[in-house]
Amino acid sequence: MEIDQTYVMSQVFTILMYALLGITYQVKSRRKILILSIFSNAFQGIAYLLLNAKSGFVMCVLAIIRETAMMLISDKIKDEKTSKNAYLCVIIVFYICAIISAKITYEGIWSMLSIIATVIYTYSIWQKNEKIYKVLGTPVGICWIAYNIFVKSLFGVILESIILICSIVGYVRSKKNIEL
């Protein structure tokens, strides 16, 4: 692994991404989680682009689109049944796009981990129960740690490990009803 200016910049964007992602595990508001996720995915997308990590980059782009659509649904559709159907449509379209992009960006089994992580995360943010979101942070974190090893993102591995701990702490805090 060569540490050049591009690699250093990728790690700076990775640090910014994980700072925002860590906050998502500590807030209860679904809207705040989505907004923070949009920005964290933008930073991570840039980092993966700099690392030439194709599947990770595409997953970040799809995640930004997914979270923007979910936020718009939350803002515009107030009827519970209609919004649930709209969310389901977003999820289905997202999963189809993820499957197509998996085929296009496939670089071996390890590249699939970014797609698996994103699919699980998509399910977790679809839930209205933030405890499900927080508990699913564990398998998502494990997949991202392995993917970051694959793309040689040192800070990705270190910070995803911290986020894994944050998701566990956030889950425990929500079980005990302790809020920030």
C-alpha cells in the first residue's frame, strides 16, 4: 500500500464520514439520522472514489439517493399507509439497483461486503424503531470492517470498529431509555 496524497485525502474523508455516522447511533430522530447519513455517505463516497473502490463508491451514491428519497417521503407524505408503501417502493428499487451494481462492480467476494452492508443498513433505516437500526449496526459494521481491509483503508478499519462499539452502546442506551 502506497501512502500518497490521494490515499491521505481518502483517509481524511473517511474520518469525516465516521464522525457523522457515529452521531447517527446516538440520536433518536429518524430525520436527523437520514440527514447525517446523507452527508456521511457523501464523504465516504469520495473516500472510496479516491481508493478506486468501485462497489463501495456505487453503494454510497445509491445510499445518498435512498436516504434523500426516504427523507422526502417523511416530509411530504403524512398518511401512514401511503408513506409505508412509498418507503417499500424505495427499498425495492434500491435493492434492485444494488443487485445490478453488484454485478457491474464485482471484484471478487470481498467487494460484495459493501453491498451486503448497504442492503442490511437499508433495511435498518427503513424501520421506524431506532432500536432495530442500532442493533443491525453490528452486522453492518462487521461487513464494512472486512470491506475496508479489502480496499486497504486503515482509518476505515479503525473507525468502523469504533462505530461498531457506538452502535452497541446506542442500542444499550436506547434499551435503558437514556437519550442525548
